[in-house]
Amino acid sequence: MTGQQDRGGQVAVLGGGAWGTALAQMLASDGREVLLWAREPELVDEINAKHSNSLFLPSATLAPTIRATGDLADLAECSTILAVTPAQHLSAVIEAMPFAPQDLILCSKGIEASTGRLMNDVAKDAAPESDIAILSGPTFAHEVADGMPTAVTIACSGGEAQWQRIKPIIARPHFRPYYSDDVVGAEIGGAVKNVLAIACGVVDGLGLGQNARAALIARGYAEMLRFGEALGAQRDTLAGLCGLGDLVLTCSSTSSRNFSLGKALGEGQSPESLMADRRTVAEGAHTAPVLHQLARQHAIAMPIVEAVNALLGGAPAPDVVANLLARPLRAENADSQ
């Protein structure tokens, strides 16, 4: 990867899935030209010829100012790139870029399974000359693409100066970013909530009711706080859009891939069959094992994360829930809970 160049104000989105396409649509909503990189040649052709993405976001008619490409070199004129590739492929894609953008905004949520690294650490190693930012919050792709009101956190490793560069590129009347300097907190909120959403889906699949789901969200949030604070995240960040806000959204709807995966597990389907059939990524399934491992390494009690990891390993959902309910009774705010 070569160094930075003066690339003006052009913007690109790296990843042609539902979320990447929705972000490109949002960025193009004011007439801006947006370059969208996609891996699939047939998808590149469809976006350019038909202004649609029938594979990942069939409900949207895409803006004519979105141009798709399958060649990373075409992004060389872009000073700002939103990386929306699946978390487990982020390193390889960034390392394949023949240049370093000034601002690299990470929009995928997860932890690298092979190393336990957060996405900002992955990106720093792959693109050391770029300023890294995290875009995270309660964001269903189809709602963003439809122009429905959405608010997100943008955590900038480059501080206020980077925020001043990014905010006019990202902000739209229907898409409202809020600034943070807590990159670790923004990342952890997005990664942990994916795993907790699987657990909430299991509750729904087993028919355990709204009381159980609300309790699980609250107890899961406590796990998120414990893990985040142990790794240096700010509590206020995790109480915001990229933590609690995102958690509530993804734990409450089948529009969440992770919730849908959990619901199917609760209904008795096997993890192997579910993962084999999925074209889109339920990132929580990749995050759960490494999150469980990190929690054990740091001596952080995360029983819900442990339960999800067991489910993905093939444990029957009723047995896993029974084990959670049989845990010793403690004070609600006990650190060891």
C-alpha cells in the first residue's frame, strides 16, 4: 500500500452488501457522486446498469450518482473511504488497496476471530497512514436506504480535526452523526451487541415471552459494560447510540441477522445448517467464540456470551437457558455476576 495523495473530496464505500449499499445510497442522497466497490462482478454490472442490488438490498432503487467497481485501484482518487466489508475479511481487503486514504471509516462490527483484535487495530496495521474512525449505532440497512431518520456515533482516532473533515461528508437531514473520541467503546458496543442479539433471538424462538427478552437485554448490557470498561471503553459511550441504542434495536427485530439466527436456533435448527445457508453474515456467530475467550482471559463474567458460544457449539437451546436460570442469585450490580 502506497502513501496518501491529494484526492480531493471524493468518497467511496468498500463493500456491496446491504449495509454498504445503504450507506452509498445515503451519501448519494444529496447528489454526491459515490463510488461503491463490490467483490461480485455481476453485482457491479447490475448496480451500474439497473441501479439496483437484487442480491443484498432488493427493496432500494439506487441513486444514479452511485457507480460500482470491482477494482480497488479505482478508489485511488477518494480521500474518504467507508469500509463495510465483513469484519473477518477487513484486513485482507484493506491490505489489497494500493493506497492509503486520509480517512478510513470502519462500518463493520466485530472482533477478528483469528487474533482477537478490534477492527480499529486491524485497520491501523493494514493502513498505518490513514486516520481511523468508527461509524456505529442502531442502523437497519433498509431504513437508512429509504431515508428514514437515523442517528449514529462516529468515533475518531484523529480527534476533532478528523471529525471536522468527516461530518460534512456523512451528515444528512435524515442521517445524524454524533462525535466521540472513544474508538474502543464504539467498537465494543457494536461487537458485543451482535452476540447478545443472538441470545434474544433464542428467547423469541423458544417462545419465552417479552419479560425474558427485556431481562436479557438488561443483563446483556451489564456484560457489555463490564467488558468495555475492562478494555478501556468509556461508560458513557456504551450508554449511547453505539452501545445501548444499537443493542435495543438488534435485540428486538427479525430485521437483525443476528436475532434471526438466534430465533432459528431457539426453534431447534442446527448451527451448521444455518451458517451454511446464509448468504449474508451474522457477525455475532464469528464474534461469540473470540469474545468468550477474551472474557475468560480478562476474568470478566459474561454468562450470556458464554451461553451463546455453547449454543453455536451445538448445545440444545432449552438446556442452555435452564443453565442460565439456575445460576446463583446475587446482587444486581455485583461485578462478578
